[in-house]
Amino acid sequence: MIFSEIDKGSSAEGYDIPVFKTDIKAPKYLYLIGGVHGDEVEGVYVLKELFQWLKLEHSMKDMPIIVIPILNVDGYRAQSRVNAHSVDLNRNLPTKDWSNTHTQAKYNPGTKPLSEPENQFLVKLLDKYKPGLIISFHTWKPILNYNGDCQDIAEFMAGFNKYEISSDIGYPTPGSLGTFAVEKYEAPVLTFECPELKKHRESLKEIWKENEEGLKSIFKSDLISKKLKPQ
């Protein structure tokens, strides 16, 4: 597939947030997002490998795809979950259940919803290029957490990587992308939680290898394209 870099975002510290898009206009797009939490290098690595394969794969029909390799570029540089304002970007989106209360500093939702430049940029993108499906790559434990109508995507992937499937990770996540995208855009979100390096797996390559076949297979199936069709 052919990707072009589109307008960059800007982080809290003024660094570029690169974004790439296939040269297709469509009513709905597939979003592939990594690095919402800057210390989750496993998810960033898996998306990097997937993106590299997509760029070199010319046998498939082109799809409307937007890739954000690393949203929290400041956090990634600092190897920190939060951004440069010490805000958890996955608690800062304007969901109906948003709250400024938090039990730990790493879950700091900010002073108000959408206070952070990274999320302001993300929402502008989502408004301009409407999402039909979002796959957000994170790191925690091997689990496929689905919000909205994408249980079929999770089940397909689990057939390859054997990860747990869940619509509820067991604790509240106000201000999260999984909640926000379903509420505002009616777009399902698969939060693809990769296993943590050294705790669950020995190398980044091992994590990619256990997901490579499933990720490539799902792009060759029609499961994603069905999510991108207008209702």
C-alpha cells in the first residue's frame, strides 16, 4: 500500500506527531494508533512492524487507513506513560463519564477534557477522517479489549495469538479512546494490549512474531473492510 505523510500534530513540548494516510478518500477510515502511553514500547514496536509490512505489501487492495505510529511523542522520548504535562492521554478525552478524580498519578486525566494538544490534534483528525474502526496498540498483559462492534475482530485475532478477549478490563477508564470513539463516532475500538517485555515475553521480536500471522491475515480478510462501509 502507498502511504503519504499528512499534516503533523504538535506535542506539549512542540515536537511533531507524524501521521500517515493511504491515498484513498472514503467515508470511514481504519485508524492504527501506537504510543498513547509513552512507556509502552511493545505496542509501538508491533505497530511499527505492521506498518512496515503494509507499506511493502502490494498484493492487497488498497484500504482507507490512517496510521499514527506514536501519539505521545514526548512520553515516548521520556519513556513515560503520561505526556509532558503529566497527563494520561487515555483519560483525557471528552467522554460522558469523564472525571478529574484519579487514584494514581499515572491516571491523571488533566484539568479538563481535551486539555492536551495531542488529543486535540487526534480529535481534529477523527473529525476530518471519520473512523470506522480503531485499533490502538498498548502494553499491559496479553488481552484484546473491545469496545463497540468489533468482537469479531478480537475473536479472529485470538484465534492466532490466543490472547484473552474482554469487553471490560476490570476497572473504570473514564476519558478513554475506547469509550470516546464509540460515543461520538459510533466507531468500534480494539485496544490491542501486547504482553509486557521481560514480564511476559523475552524480546520485542517474540511479541511481533506471535502477532504477525494474525495481523496479516486480518488485513487479507474482509472483516476490516466491513467496518468501513457506510451504514
